[in-house]
Amino acid sequence: MWRLYAEYGRGHAVEFALGIVATTLGRLSGLLPPFVLGLAIDAIFLNRRPFRLPLLPTAWVPEMATGQLWLSIGVIAASFLVGAVFSWLSGWGWNRFAQGVQHTLRVDTYDTMQLLDMDFFDGKQTGELMSVLNNDVNQLETFLNDGLSSALRIGVMVLGIGALLFSLNPSLALVALLPVPLLAGFTYLFVRTIQPKYAAMRASVGALNSRLENNLGGVRVIKTETAEEYESERVADASRNYYDANWDAIRTRITFFPGLSVLTGIGFAITFGVGGFWLLAGAPGPFTGTLDPGEFVTFIVLSQQFIWPMAQFGQIINMYQRAKASSVRVFDLMNEQGSLEASAEAPDLVVTDARVKYDDVSFGYADETVVSHVDLRVGRGDTLALVGPTGAGKSTVLKLLLRMYDVDEGAIRIDGTDIRDVNLRSLRRAIGYVSQEPFLFYGTVKENIEYGTFDATDAEIEEAAKAAEAHEFITNLPGGYETKVGERGVKLSGGQRQRLSIARTILKDPDILVLDEATSHVDTETEALIQRSLAHLVREKTTFAIAHRLSTIKDADEIVVLDEGRVVERGTHDELLALDGLYANLWRVQAGEIESLPPEFIERAIRRRAEVDAGDLPADGSE
Ligand code: ADP
């Protein structure tokens, strides 16, 4: 929390100071009317003490009772007016402060996160990160705004009222302040009790929502399986759980204000009793001194002003605890450092021949080695294809080139330079990556093509689209290049998305290309189109390609067969077929010649499939 104020609050110190000053003065001005009321009763109506206002020179006080009354009316009216102005100023100050800190913090958190390495994202769920960026940052805002100002308000009230009451009558002040610690304790206890109930309620509403979402999404299955009754029961159960959790929280919640009233009522009664008897028969019991009726009124009115701020006491503590937890999460994220940042000082990569070399490269995600002792050489104009069964490590080999991860052993060099010695931005600019799942951002077709090459002209964009065989379908879209693609590009077919991402890469014009199953998820006809567009792309470039359909990489200059992270075969298509090993078997599978496969191959495939499927499930077996 300290870091939050020191680092992020500093830029908004003026608003912060304004909030503090305005809240303090606003609250203090609120103490004036009850004080003046008591004074008016005693000095004007009962004539028991002289009319004296603190800070007001005696010479300014009118002689006559009517004049004093007008002065009192004026002071009371003015203090309400001043209170309103301060209240506005404090709202302005606190909110500006909180919004400002929140904004800077959110942008900073996002910037930090964006620069982190892929292995950071691998370990995190998107939802988890969203929750830090959204909920945690918002949680802090709530505290910075409401929490602080309420805490200050309570502090000023207790101290201000306490000081005023003590200066009037210390003994009765003790009596009147008696409920304060009780109120604080009560609201704290209340919040402590209700928090877990609210948590249970949120969990049950979450479960209910997932159930409903799931059922709406799967309504077709529910109907075909005639599972309506079963699902009705499941929804009813989820709804009943929510009902119970909610009711539990409601039962606690509705006791809060009555409880608070009882406590303040008792305090009121005691103050009223002690003061009343004091007025009637002189100082009761251990008390000494005098009490005037007006003072008594001031006491009664002021002690009532405690209730509302104190009702928030427990909430403030709770807000603080949550804000603390949130700031820990936010700053934990801020403390992460990515290699992009770490490499910012390194020199830019200079590509001349675009010759890529993998020298004895090994790598593992956690403990398990996924790539071992891989050697590769590719030059400009050549295509190297990586093939192998699922999970063999093909994608990983290429992620290493982009430095999504760093090699554990060996080195990857481009034109002789180790890629760890260059600036990461320049490395990634030199490489074009067409992935298995092209991601389109919400926006127009044009924006998606020029993404990453933001200064492209319309003519260049169109040219790239033509080379990617995408121009035709784009001009047939209702808005042409300005057509908005839906979220994640859902309004386009897989092949169209793929071609847009190829156009993006053509526009970027990198020296090195990585095609990660660029033609997966498309039909044969589209594949032919994409192949044609890729043919434009790969000319003059150093290309790595992964394809499940071996037909698409048949003409590669070298085909490297990976199995469990090792290179098991390498050569041209014809050489590998002649070798009659793993590649030849994979080729037979795709040609539909299942009968001619050796039984060991099928057994291994089954075993591997089971391993991969098991690997896809989270370790704890949850969904
Ligand atoms: P391929 O592209 O040949 O299908 P991958 O390179 O995707 O293979 O995966 C190789 C192995 O590494 C697999 O066992 C896979 O489960 C594992 N793997 C892939 N990505 C990760 C990751 N981000 N974290 C941990 N293990 C991973």
C-alpha cells in the first residue's frame, strides 16, 4: 500500500491534499450548528452564559438578543453552505485522485504484462490476469476513494466532536462518547461475519451462471438426449444453493441497522439520563461541575452524528484488507521482468543472408525435455519442413527461434549471431509467423492486415492481400476492406482468416518465415489457394514450415522428422520414402494405406495419443 502511494499517488498529490483538507474542514464545519444551537439556548433564551463564539472577537458580537439570534442564524446557514462547498471539493479531490492512480496503475500493469515472456502466460489463466487488470485495480480505486475519505471522516468526527464535547463538559463527554468503541466493535464484527457469507453467495451465483450458460450452449444436446428433466433439476439445485446462500447473508444483513440503533439508542438514553438528572438535581454520582440546558442539547445532537460514520467503520477495515491483497497481486505482477525489456539495450539484429542455424539445441518447459540435441541449417530461398507426430516438439522448436522461450542448451544463430545477443524487438521484426490459429483483432479487415506494419499505404495493403489470394473474397465482403470482422474474426471462415494472416505477413515482408501448420482447419480447395499464396510469400525467404498434411511440404528442400524431441530422420521427400521409416509411415497414413502400416506404429500412436490427451487435462482433474 505504501508503494501505491509513494509511486502512484505522487503524481496526484494536489488532489490528495485537496481531499484531505476539504474533508476535514467540511466535517468540522458540520460541528458548528449543534454548538451554536446550544449556545443560543443558553445565552439568548435562558441568559445563563455570555454569547461567545471561538475565533470571533468579542467586539463583533451584537449586544442585543435579536442581534445575537441573527448572528446565530447566519453562522448556522453559512456553515451548511460552507459544508456543501467542502463536500463538493472533497468529492472532486478524492475521485480525481483515485481515478488518476487507477488509470496510471492499470496502464502500467498492462504495459508490464505485455512485455513478459510466454512462459509467464503459460502458467496463467487469461481470467486470472483479467482479474488483476480489472478487479484488483478497481478494488484499489474503491479504497483510494471511499475508504480513505471515510476513514478520515471518522477520524475528524471522533476527534472534533470529542474535543468540542470535552471542552464543554469533560464528564458528560465521557458518557456521550461511550458508544463509539462499541459501535466500532459492532460494525467490525458484523463485517467479519457477513464477508464469508457474501463470498459463499458469489460462489453460488457463479455456479448458477455457469450452469445456465452451459445449458443454453448445449441446448441441442439436452434436446437430443431428452435430458430436460435432469437439467431442470440441476438448475433448480444451483438456484436453491444461491437462494440459501443469499438468505443466509440477508439474515445477517438485516440485523445490522437494528443492532446499530439499539447501541446508539442505549448511548442516547444514558447521555440523556445523566444529563437530564444533572440539570434537574445537579451533578450526579462521581460527576462535578455545572451543565447548562443548551450544552445538553449540543451533547445530544452531536452524539447522534457519530452513528453514520461509525456504521462504516467495519467496512473501511474490510476495504483496506482487500485493497492490501489487491495491491500485493498488482505489484507482484509489476515485479516480473520479461526478456523483451531485459534485451532492450542489446544491439539490433542485422540480417544479411538470413541463414538460420540450430546448433545442438535442447529445451524443456519444466523438468521434462521436449527438444533434445537438434541441429538445423536453412538459408535464404530454402524451406525446411518439420514433421512428426503430435507432441513431437515441432512448434516448440519454432517458438525457440522467436525466443518465446530461451534454449536450455546449444544456440540458435542468425547469420552467425546468437539470437540471445540481440534486441528482441529486432529479432521478432525479422521473423514472420503464420500460426495454426490465426488471431484477428476486433476491427476492420484492413486494420487486421496492416497490424504490425502500421504505416502501410492502401495500395500496399491491397497488393499484400492479392498475393495472399485474399483480395477476391475481401472485395466480396459487404464493406470490402472496411468490413468489421467479429470478435476473434468469427464472421470469416478458417481459410479466410488464414489468408488474412498470410497477407499480414506478406506486408511485413520479413526475412525469415515460420509457418506453423498454416493450412490446418481448412478444406482441400482452400488449402490449394493458401498454398498458392504461400508460394508468393516464401520466395527469397528462409522458411520453416510445420504441416500435418505432408502433401503441403512434399517439395521442401529438407524435411526433418522429429520424434519425442529428437531428429530421427532427415532428407527430401523421396529420400525419406526410400528410408521407409517414421516419415514413410506417416505418409502412408495420409494416403489412407492404413493396412500396410506396421503394428508397432499403430500401437505407439495409440499410446502417444493417450499421453497427449492426458497432458491436455489440468493436473487436479477439474474442468
Ligand atoms: P508439436 O508441435 O510437435 O505437436 P509441441 O512443440 O506443441 O509439439 O509440444 C511438445 C511437447 O511439449 C508436448 O508434450 C507438449 O505437451 C509440451 N508442451 C507444449 N507447449 C507447452 C507449454 N507451454 N508448457 C508445457 N509443456 C508444453
